[in-house]
Amino acid sequence: MRLSLRCQWPALLALAATLLAGCATAPAPASQDARLHLRLAPAALGRTLNLQQHLTVEREGRTDQLDTALEIDAEHLDLVGLAFGQRVMSLHYDGHELQVWRHFMLPKQVQGDDVLQDVQLTLWPAEAIREALPAGWELRESQGQRTLLLDGETIAVIDYPDGRAWGGTVVLNNLRYRYKLTIQSVVTSE
């Protein structure tokens, strides 16, 4: 069994790297050099939340999947990413410092800041996000959808087909980095 698991590690890490790279930063087009560094306090969510999530990333004709466990309260955010039951990344954010652990074989392009930002863009209240946006950035919200813009250009569109950010499906289309992230969440406790 141990030999079998060792043989599977390269495949596990390749899958996790591809999936998480969908959330990672790629070179931005020259007209969009500004990068958003969103770091909201966990308390700004306004609730305690524990989710089990299944993520599907579509990028460049490839589809990959990953499971996460996400826990948020007023003091911290903890996220663990699993591929085939093996931990490949974890984040701990206390509102001041982001601590990231990732398997040594994950590529450097997989950045904890980007994963944290996608979590916050999809779950935090729109008003909390707007208050933290730097000049030039805008968040619009209509029924079941959020649109993130930079200088009037759409960067990302987030759809809530179930009408809620947790306990359902959320689809984030990042137009800047050309990936689609579908998040299916189950609330484990509130």
C-alpha cells in the first residue's frame, strides 16, 4: 500500500497543481497591470461558517477537481485543500497575517493570496468588499451576480445560481486570468 501511495503522489500533485493554478496569478495583459490585493478581516464576514466544498476549475480546455474544508469565524479563516484525500495546501488567516502551507511539489504560481481573495470575493458581503477596494476597482451586485471591474473593464463575474453564497453553487469566471471556478458548498455547521 505504501508503495502504491508513493507512485500516486506525482499524479496527485499534478492534479492539485493544475487545479490550484486556476486560482493562481498568471501574467496580466499589459492594459491591466494593477493587481487586487484583497485581505478582509474574518469578522467582516459577519458570521461563523464551516463548509465542505467541491471545486471544479476549467482552464485552457482542461477540467480539474479538488475538495476543501473551510472554517471561518470572527478570529480566523482556515482552509485545507485535498486531492484524493491527501492535503496539498492549507491556509490560515487571522485578519493580519496569511500563513500558507503547501506540498513542496506544488508550483510557485499557486499563491495563497489568490485563493484567499477568491474565497473573500465569493463569500464576504459586497459592502465589506467595496470598502476595501483600492481606487479604480468597483464591485457591482445585482440579483444573483457580482461583477468586479477595474477602470470600467470587467475582471471577474461571480454567479450565485442557488441565490446564496454558501450551501449551494457559486461560479466565478475570472476573465483576466481566464479560468472558471465552480464551487459546490455544503454547510457543515454555522
